[in-house]
Amino acid sequence: MKLKIIATVAFLACLGLSEQAFGANQQDVEQLKANGGCPRCDLSGADLTGANLPGANLRDANLKGANLSQAVLTNADLTGANLEAAVMTAANLTGASFTGANLKSATLENTNLTFAGFMSANLEAANLKGALIQLTNFRAANFRLTTMSNGVVTSDKSYGWALQQGTQPQARQDEKKK
């Protein structure tokens, strides 16, 4: 009986410790709210719904699983940030920089991405449905299985796969036959 109690207490203690290990660092959250920026901070899983953070410096920050729905991050610097599985529904990301950021499985539904930069960003399995995309730079971004703003899901093959296989677009193949 005592062994069961000890085992149960040990198990619950481990659960409590593991929950803290994967949550946002509360000091980092406070720094972000006070200073409007927190580069290289651990904000994983943080609830930043409706946060007003224009021009925020979040370079290389860990925002994995964070909720940034309806947040204002105009002209924010999220270069190299980890936004895997982050939720940014209806956020204003106008002019934000996501260069080299990881947005794998992120939700960007109905977001404003006007003038935003996603150069070399990983948008694999991200959801951009309904997003406003005007003058947005996606140069060298990974769009594997990405839901685009019009609801179309991209191929499960990377762009480079077609080039490696030596395949050509149908229009070019038809031209060669003539």
C-alpha cells in the first residue's frame, strides 16, 4: 500500500515538472509585455491573445504552440523564431519579418500578411486560409502541404523534388513535342 502511494506521488511530481518544462517562462512573458520585445525568449505555449506588440523584437524566440490570435504584430521582427503549431488567427502581421522562421503546422487563418516577409521560412502544413496576401515575400519558403489563402492545399512533394526527378511542367513538354 505504501509503495502505491509513493509511486503515485512520484508520478504526479514528474507530471508537474514536465508541465513546467514545456510552458512559457513567466519572466520572459512579463519582459515582452513591459518592453514590447523579448529576443531569444521562451514563450512556448504562452497565451498572447489580442496582444498589442507593434515593432516587437522576437528574433529567435521560442513561440511553439503560443496563441497570438488577434494580436497586433505590425512590423515585428520574428526572424528565426520557432512558431511551430502557433495560432495566429485574425492577427495583424503587416510588415512583419519571418525570415528563416519555423511556422510548421501554424494557423494563420484570416491574418493580414500585407508586406510581410517569409524568406526561407518553413510553412509546411501551415494554414493560411483567408489570409490577406498582398506584396508578401515568400521567396524560398517551404510550402509542403500548406493550405493557401484560397483553400488550396499544396503538394506533399517539395519543389526541389520535381527538379531532381527531371520532370518538367506539362506546357514545356508539349512545346518539345512540336
